[in-house]
Amino acid sequence: NIPEEVKIKEVGPRDGLQNEPEIIPTEEKINWINALSNTGISYIEISSFVHPKWIPQLSDAFEVGRGIIRNPNVTYAALVPNSKGLERALAVGIDEVSVFMSASETHNKKNINKSIADTFPVLKEVAETAKQEGKTVRGYVSTVFGCPYEGDISFNKLLNICDKLFEMGIEELSLGDTVGVADPLQVSRLIKDLSDRYSAQKFALHFHDTRGTAMANVLAAMLEGINTFDASLGGLGGCPYAKGASGNLATDDLVYMLHQMNVNTGVNHHKLIEAAKLIQRSLAKSLPSRQMQLISHE
Ligand code: HMG
Ligand code: MG
């Protein structure tokens, strides 16, 4: 059995652009997010309120947040690493705040400059304040399926992180295959194991397609009851602080597959492709997704 409906969370404007060598003009990001807002997608991660020195590509998060035309049917979210980032996110009236950390000590340190133990109080403060401000809070755990520095991640370590984040009142946890090493059997095993403690509805899966396994992993996750996936239009993406990280699962390819299987996404595939062409023009390179490659050969 697979879910009849899948919710797609578009992370391209954040995860996609953070790894591009080019810095896209703010106006073009805004136009792209506006186009995405009219595709039927119900969730867009628009940027990241991290330190601008760490991710210069997203240093205009405030201007982007202020500049977009909000569609009331869309939840607009952003990454927030700490209270300083939260202040900036609240100032643009973000709908949902996404805190993030890694299941790997080394990746956590490289990515947010702290040990895992020192990260919890920082995220807790963000989550508590965000909730007091009426925001929902999402959590990300990176390198769940393997770390480029540490290799395998123990299940108990992951479970402990999940417990801590859910205790903070995080509504949904996105499990990240940061460097795209997961395989479908590993995915189903992990979800089964987590299901002993938490409902599958508490999790989203966030696949990078570095080794071509992302779509197979989606199907494996759906068969275990997961119905929320992060994806990036055109297959852009990657974490600059994870060696070897590359593009996310492509939203356009995912929507194609789901619609072929009669799984409802609420997204208009044609409008999605039109939005992808916009960002393709800005980046002046062809996007890696299969759908965009197909078009480029037409
Ligand atoms: P730090 O240097 O340890 O920060 O960086 P700090 O708290 O020591 O502060 C140092 C200075 O930075 C201070 O300024 C702060 O005010 C300022 P000073 O007093 O010296 O003038 N500062 C800030 N300024 C603006 N906005 C802020 C902010 N915070 C501090 N938010 C920090 C720690 C977390 C900020 C830094 O490491 C950082 O920004 N890291 C972000 C890295 C990142 O964005 N990585 C990619 C996203 S994660 C990912 O891609 C994975 C994911 O996709 C899932 C998956 O695929 O697995 C989510
Ligand atoms: Mg990612």
C-alpha cells in the first residue's frame, strides 16, 4: 500500500541555491519563488537565516522574504540556526522555522560549529521562542543514512536526537540523506525501526540524488507510510559543508512519478516546468533533473 496523497516540500530556493557557485540576484529569486507559489505546491523553504559569511548565496534572505508575493495556500519556511537567525526570520514574518543539526558529530561541527551536545540548548531556545510567536517548528537531522566523515551512524544516536527534538515541540522531523548514500532497504529498515516509537506521519524524508538512489528511496519510504518528501526543482542542491554532497531529489521528476502512479500532489507539472525554466535561465546552465534534460533535447 502506498499513500494516496503526498506532500512535497520545495527546498530549491534554500538547499538548491546554497550550493551554487553563482549568486543569483535577489529579484530573480523572488520571481522564481513567486512562480513556485503558483504551481500548487503548498510549502516552500525560501532561504536561510544563517551567518551570511557561511552561506553568502543566501545573504539576502531578509530581502527575499520581504519581496515575495505570499500565496495564502503556501507555507513559507526558512532555516534558522540560532536566536540571531530567528530574530531575522521573525522580522520577515516567516510561517515556519526549520532548525537543523547533524547525526554525525564531525558534520555537525563543520556545518554549525558546535558539538551535538552544545547544539540542543540553542535549538531549544529557537523552538520555544518561535512557538511563543505562533510559528510552527520543523527539524532537520542530516547524515542520517551515512556521513562523509564518519561513515555509518548508529541508530541509537539518531533515536536520541529524535527524542530531544520532539521534546522541544518540533512538529515534523526531516531525515536527511545529505550525501545521497541511502538505499531502499536501508530506508525501509530505518522507518520500521523508528515506527516502534514514532508514527511515520512525524517524519519527512530528504533525499539527495548523488548516486541515483533517491527515487527508489522515495518508493521504499512510501511503502512504509511516509507521505512527506523534500525536493528541489530541477534537482539543484547540496550542502557546502558536506564533502561530496550534490543535488536534491528533483521536484519535477518526483511529481512526474507520483502522478503516473495516481498519487495526488496538488502540483501542476506544467507550471512546475515553467518555474524551472526561470531558474535555469538565471543560473545559465541546464538543470540536472531528468524532466529538464528531456526538454533540453526537444
Ligand atoms: P558561529 O561562528 O559559531 O556563531 O557560527 P557565533 O554564535 O559564535 O557568532 C559569531 C558571530 O556571528 C556573531 O557576530 C554573531 O552575532 C553572528 P559578532 O558578535 O562576532 O559580530 N551570527 C549571526 N549573524 C547572522 N545570522 C545568524 C548569526 N548567528 C551568529 N544566524 C552558525 C554558527 C550556526 C551561525 C554558523 O555555523 C552558520 O551559519 N552555519 C550555517 C551552515 C549552513 O547553512 N549549512 C547548510 C545548511 S544545512 C544542510 O544543507 C542540510 C539539510 O539540507 C538537510 C540534509 O541535506 O541533510 C538541511
Ligand atoms: Mg539538503
